[in-house]
Amino acid sequence: MRMATSLSVVVLAAGGVGHAVVTSLDTGIDRIDPFKDMKNRPQAGHGMNLLVVGTDGRDRISQEERRKYRLGGAPCHCTDTVMLVHVSEDRERASVVSLPRDSYAEMPEHTDLTTGRHHHAHPVKLNAAYAEGGPSLTVRTVESMTGVKIDHYLEVDFTSFMKTVDAVGGVRICTAKPLKDSYTGLDLPAGPHDLDGGQALQYVRSRHVDGAADIGRMQRQQKFLAALIDRLSEGGVLLNPVRFREVASTMLSSVRADQGFGTDQMLALAKAMHGFTPASSEFVSVPIGDMSFPVKGIGSTVKWDAPKAQKLFQSLRDDRPLSPERTARAKGPQPVDVDVAPKTVRVQVYNGTRTDGLGGRVDAALRATGFATTQQPRTAAGGKEHARTLITYDPRWDRSAKSLAAALPGAELRQAPGQGGTLRVTVGGDYRAVTPVRERERQTGQFEALRGDQVVCP
């Protein structure tokens, strides 16, 4: 959740401010040593990896704000949010991976900071690592789970989050449906909303607005972060030294970071990441195998899908993009992703034009991209020439129709109850070509990632 604030350290650096300004801001960071006495760490990969931790600290929040934003109760002294941020070697991409706080984890051998007792390795929920061993044990646990070497550690709390959002002038969020959570006080109708710091905190903390619980909350956190980056890049903060200093000083006054993340690192990022936008970021949640994995003495935990998670973290180690769109740009034109595999969609093609052989060519093109065509194109009934390509389908096969429509951009979709499982394509005069499609990667053992510009308000 509060990683939005911490990643802003990286994003704000794109403003290209001078060494003296950054040095003065650097002195306001509370320093910690999360890498003390750490041995047998993963090998360094390409790019830079930041572990961003949000705690539920609320000591500096007024009683009025606690009541208004439902922040009652004692803090748990644990990590409310854990995100792994990978900044690419060329500084043109930031990949953000959300790690569920209730993830099943194997705690490394350590000494409890509170009691001084020595503990052997044992199973826990991920957020317990901070409570037992602070930043150092949290870093060790995440490195052990992911195989990714952590280069820098950033930690923020509720106060830092609220003040930073207010300092940038609020953030715009668009909701497709009403969001209401009695636990946090969140109450947003469908549509666009300009959230201040307190409202934004409600938005990213809410876990009871739908059945997705913590997974849905992580998705809203990612959406918020993309919106914050959009605000910073489009709102003039990065190009205005006065606004930059105001926002950065507000943010850094309550950030904790390792000693190695300082002036030189900020300036290097400032030079490399000039022009950073929401499209430069991509977001993914670690793939889940079991949302309610029982562990004796711990309760229900979130167990990762090990093979998919391994592919995800290998991509980070190899400095490769996570979103299909980025991979497509890196490798050249790629098919459009669809939810229903083309090979399961049966299609009958009709030629609705006076161009001889067009029905056969469209049939062949659809079959080439994977659709199960009849290979027996026909002439449209009535001899009427169609100006626009038409897809008719039985409503029971609506998802298949959407996959077919992706291959024929601009085609009209028309329901035909009782038609059955074979979809019909009547080729019109607007036909130009078939767009290649493929089943979406998340259905074939991969993970789903989105770019920041795909989740911000249009």
C-alpha cells in the first residue's frame, strides 16, 4: 500500500534536480541497516531491486483523523504491505510485484529482536518476519522465497502516505462500480474521484469491498500507484523545483531506508529515468496456488503457485518485461490475447461481398490463427452485399464471440439465440485482414501483468 510513497523516491528523481538539493533532502531520511550480518545472499542480477515495506505505524496521526479514517486499535508492528520493485538496467521500466502479507513463508534461522530468543527456521505468514526480526529478517525471508537479491530497502507508514498524497494535490481514481467498506469507511460511487491523503488511505487499505479480500486490495494498491505516477509525471511536480522540493521533503521526512540509498543513487536515477510515465511501469501479483492453505499453529495462509512464481522471479533476475505488451514490443508484432482459445471456437464463413474467393481466403486466415473453421465457405443468403463484417452467435457462446471479434476488428456482433455452438462470420466490404489471436497467457501457466497506463483513468 504505502509503497506508492516509497517508489515516488525513484519517480521523483526523474525531475533532474541538482546535487545540492538532493543532498539536503537525503539528510532527512531515517537510516537503518537491513543487510547487517547477512550471508549466503542470492547473486546480483541486472537492474536494481527495492523491497518496499508499508507498516501500520500511526503514532503521528491525530485522534480526529483516526476516527475519521477508522484507524482505531493498536498497531501490530508488522508489515501491512510488501512489494518487490525491479528497476530495469536501462532505467526505462519499473516492475512492481505484490507479495500477499499472509503468504506462507519459511522464516530463516534468527534471533527475536523483542525477546532475544534464538529461533530455528520455521513456517510463518510473511508479515510476521518484521515483527520477529525487523527489516533484516524481512529482507532475508523475501530473498529466500524469491531468489531475488534485494539492493535497497524502503519503509513507510500511514502518516507518510497521507502527507505525500496531499502534497501532490491528490490522486484521481476511476471505479467501474461502487466501492463501500464499513471497516475503513470507504464509500465511493462508480466513476472518477479525486482522493486526498485520507481518502486514498481508505482506498488502498480496504479488504471488504468484494470477495477478492487481500488480492483485490493489492490490485487497488497497484492501480493507485499507477495513478500517483501519472499525477507526478503530468502534474508538473517533476519540472518545478519548488514543488519537487515540497513533495520530496514531505515524503522523505518519514521514510526509513538503507544507508546505500542516498544522493548518488537518486542522481543516477534522475539522469536515467527522465521521462518516466505510467506506461513505464508494470504491475503483477505473485501467482497464487491456494488462498486458504492451513498451517498448524498459524491458521490459513496464502500459498504461492511455485512453478508460476519461479517463472515470475526468474524474469526479474533476467531483467525481462512482465507484461505481454512489453514482450511484444521487444520481440516484434505478437498476436492479440483472448480469453477463449481459438481452437475451441467453431466458425462458418459466409462471403457477403461480390469479390470471388473472399470467403475462402477469410476461412483460411481464421484457420491459420487457430480457429476451427468448417473449411467450406458459403455465399451469404439473399445475394445482398454487406458493407460491414457481421458475427452472429448464440448468447451461450458470448465469450467465444469476443475471441472471434478480436480477430476481426470492427466487425458487428449480433446475438442469434438458438444458433448453437457454431459462430457465423459474414464478410463485408470493410474486411481488410484477420488479426492473429492466441489464448491469454495467464490460462497457459503464466502470470498476468498490466502496464500503469492500462489502469489509470482515461
